[in-house]
Amino acid sequence: MMTVNPFFLLSESVPSVLIQGFVIVMVSLVIIGTLIDIIHKKNVKYFFDNAKKAKLSATKELGTSEKISVITKTVIHDIATTSELGAGKRRLAHVLGMYGTILFWISSAVMIFCYTSLDSVTPNVWPILWHIGAIMTCIGGYWFWFFLRVDVLSEAHPWYRIIKADLFVLALLACATFGLAWSFTQSLNLVDRWDDKVFLILYIISNLVLFGGVYWSKFAHMFYKPGAAIQKNLAEADGSRDNLPPPAEAPEEFGLGIKREEPKHY
């Protein structure tokens, strides 16, 4: 199972051009959904307007090398390791899910566009990365969903409470889960059985929900958050601080009550 390209097996019954076309449609849905999100919510306009306004209160003019240094540090430290979440389980779950998803998507694209022709031979590394990525996504996603969700710990809501903002993580988990189930049933070589076909259909539907629901989910936040993190650190470096006052010099005092229980609020 781990070394078998499931898309190559699928291409024996479905033309590879249709499989590749499906991926192109999914990418198009992401672009369209993100553009609609930008136009409707106007968050990118707000982002640039806020950056221009903050420049007026900057106390230092950053040179090109300084900007590159800040951006590089932000990408390596803040974005690549999700350092804003601090050390702990929540950060680890997000890192597992993030890198698992990256492996899952990249290896999917490589296997679909490079190794679905009938005369191709898929190197073992790509199916292995695809399965590992899906497993990492499931571990990080299910860990987050059942044990670490903010509203469960802080607002006393049950784990099964679902809102529109949960569409992204649930659809992503469905893609990884049904993808693994489809690959496993394919590896069993169940001739004329319905198992792999059912999981393939569920895998397709979950992809349609994930990539077609960009406007209603948090998918577009993957593009906004890196930009916001870079702008925040640039504002710290040039002294504008996004028009916020500098931190107070007085020591933080929370009183003795904070020692009564371990903090669970985010």
C-alpha cells in the first residue's frame, strides 16, 4: 500500500487527462473562491490601507537588507514553525497538520501529472510521502479536533459542535481519511468489489467541499496569515507598530487568583 501510486491504478479505468483536469478545476476553485473572498470581505484592501497608514507613524526607514532580514526571520520562525501558538500540544498538532497537508498535496500533484500514464513507473518515494502526509494530517487534525479546540476548552462547548469556520479542517480531514481508505482498499485487489469505489467517491466529494468551499471556510486564511505576520514584524522593526502604543514598562500583575488553576484560555 505505502509504495503504490493510487492514481496510477485509477488511470487504468479513468483517463489520466480527466484526473489531471480534476486537479486543475480544484486549483481554479481555490483561486476563484479566494478572489471572491477578497472582493466581498475587503480584508486585503484593509491590509494595504493599514500598512500605508502605519508608515506615516514609522520612526525608522528600513533598508532593503533589513526588510529581507525581517521577512526571512518571519518565514523561518513565525510561519514555518507556527511560533505564535507558543510551545505545547496545540502548536505540535498544527505543525503535523500543516506539513502533512503540504506533503499530501505536493505528492498528489506529482503522481497525477507525472506518473499516471500507462507506461510510467512511479518512484517509491512519492507514494510513501503521499501516505505519510495523509497520516500526519489525520494525526494533527484529529488531535486538534477532539482534544485542543479552543471553544471546547475555553467556552465549554461539546466536541461535536460544528460551525461554518470548521468547514476547512473537517473537509481536510475527510480528504486525508478517505484517501487512505481508498488506497488501502485498492491494495487489497478486491475484484468487482464496491469498497474502493465508495471510498473514491467520498474522496472526490471531500475534495470538492474542501476546494469548492473556500469562500465559506478558513482556506483563504492560509494566504492571509503569512502576509499579516510579515507586516506585523515589519511594523515592529520600523517603529510604527500598526499605530498601537508601545508596551507599558510596568510589570505584569495578575493577582494571586491566577495561581489557582492552570490557564486554559487562549
